[in-house]
Amino acid sequence: MQRLYRRVRPMITVVNPHHWLQDDDSFPEDPRLRSRMIRVAQCIEYGGPLPRGHVRETLVPCRRRPGRQACSGLLWVLKQSDDAIHAFCRVCEADEFLIYEWEDTIWAEGPMESVDVDAMARERGESPREPEPGDRDAALGRVLDILGSNLTTDQVERIIQRSEQPTSALQAILASATQPPSSSAMERLLPVIMDMWNSLPREELGGRSPETMLHDSVATAPRAGRNEPCPCGSGKKFKKCCLPSTLH
């Protein structure tokens, strides 16, 4: 713990946040100054709620390059006895900020209160951007935006209903993307496509969906005991396979 309380080196930047903020307490417009002020704000958010003499690791990366190699450390913040916040790196042992007069900034009490995005959208006369849980069309529209696809949700539904296999529908959707999809985009797309594949009615199924077909086949199959093999042929016990779906 000696490192935390040693004398601050001269290279540290002494900061009064209000000298850098605009008159309305917003960040400065100059990109380099703005970037530094954001780092200061993050250190205040981590260090403000600390008791005096306590230290906390942040998620703010160190920007030093000792020996011309990027430091792998994260900044730590220490609440000093005079309430100043000391920000430093324990990996390269470099000091970054000594922050005074931070107590009446909006970050002083830690993370700010959350904001309801739907309420914010309504105030601006906009539609909510986050899909409601279970809103399949909204979820699909969001994924199509991420992919950069120009397809509409109605077009995707028609593609799925006309495809012989889910992979055929998936390839058609990916072909409409403006760039190769990221792995995270694929992770969001696949469950939506499979949900639509199972729930959309299809002509070759007489206007029924695969889910409806499965439910009907289980409902009309000879009733199996809970611990007997499931009539669907999966090899699992009835209670661990199709029984739950017959109880809805």
C-alpha cells in the first residue's frame, strides 16, 4: 500500500473540472480537451463516492506508453485526506490526474440516474427504438438495421414462407446485407429467423405452422406416461419432451 500514499510526481495534471467545462457544465467542443475532460468525469464518478483514504480500480484504460509500448493497466482512483481525487496506474506507476473542486459536478455521487428511453422518445415525438419483449417484427427490424439490409419485415416473412429450409432463407437475408455480418449480428439474427420459421403458416402445411403441426400431432398421439418414451420419437421421456407443450 506504500504506492498509494507516496508523494505525487510533478508530471501529474492538476485539474479543476470547472476550468474545462462550458458555462452550462457541458463538455468542451475541442476534441482533445473533450476527450481529457471525459476521462476526468469518469474518474470523478468512480472516486466521488469513496470514503477518504479508500481506493478503487476503474475501467478507464491507462494511456501511457512506457518504453514505447502501450500500458495494459487501468486507472485507480484514491480519495485523499483533502478530498482530492488522485488518478494513477498501478501497472506503469504513472500518475494522471489530481482532481480538485469536483464535489458539485454531476458525476460527484457516482453513476447518474437512468433515463426511460421510451419516455424520452415520446417527449421528442419519436417512436420507441427498443422492441418490446416478444415483439418479433420489431426485433427482426432491429437486426435488419444492424445488418444494413434493405429488406422489410414483410419481405423476410415471405422469403421464409417460400424457402424449403431455414438455411435457404438465411442465405437470402444475408445476401441483402451491405457488408459481411459480424458474429454478434449473426447471434441476434439466428434466433429470430428460427422463431419465424417455426411459427409462420406455410402453404405446404395446409396453412399451419410447424409449431401448430407438432402440437396437433402430440395432442392426437396416444397418451404416454410421464416416464415413458415420448410419442414424437425423440428418445426422451415424455415429461422432458412434448408433455409441457400439451399442458398450455
